[in-house]
Amino acid sequence: MQILSILAVLCTGFLTLMNYHNSVSVTLLSKKFATLAGLSVHTLGFDLAIYTLGIYILGILSVIFFFVPIYSSLKTKYNAYKRELEKGSISNTNAEAKIGILENKITVLEKALEDALRKKN
């Protein structure tokens, strides 16, 4: 995944350098819509390198704004799941300790019963 990111940055840099002196014009309001609305035609003219960098930066920002909420919600769910697993392991440890204590009590009681039976005989 990092290789794709590095290649994307290198391609963007290459395209920016190759189109440094080329210009592009973007029409904001065409003649048809301008005559219908009674406005003048609006166009923007700028360097193609700036256009390429602008599109690249807008792409990065859109990915960040799309994935950051998803990442944070998944991280919250992961932490909650991790806490549940820790609680389960602690309760299992407590149950195992209780079982061990009960087994020890049973052995002590069995030994006491055997001793009592020997004394009776």
C-alpha cells in the first residue's frame, strides 16, 4: 500500500513538472447559461501544474475526511472488544482460582474422612 502511495506522489510530481508551462482555462459559466441568466461568461485561466496539484490535494483531503471517521469508529469498537476480552479472561482466571480452591478443600475433606474412618476402625 505504501508503494502505491509513493508511486502516486511521484507521478503527481512528474505530471506537475511536465505541465509547468502549460496553461488551462476552466469555464465556470458557459455562454448558453450566461445568456439565459443574463450574466457574463466566467472563465479561469491558470497553470496546468497548479491544476494538477490542486486536484491531488483535493483527492488527499477527500480520502482523509472519508476514512478518518471510519477509522475512529473502528478503533473505538476495537478497544471495547479488547476490554470485553480482558474482562472475560479475568473472570476465567477467577473461576479457575475458585475451582482450584474447591479442589483443595475436597482433598482436605477426603483426607479428614479417611483419617476419621481409620480412627473408627
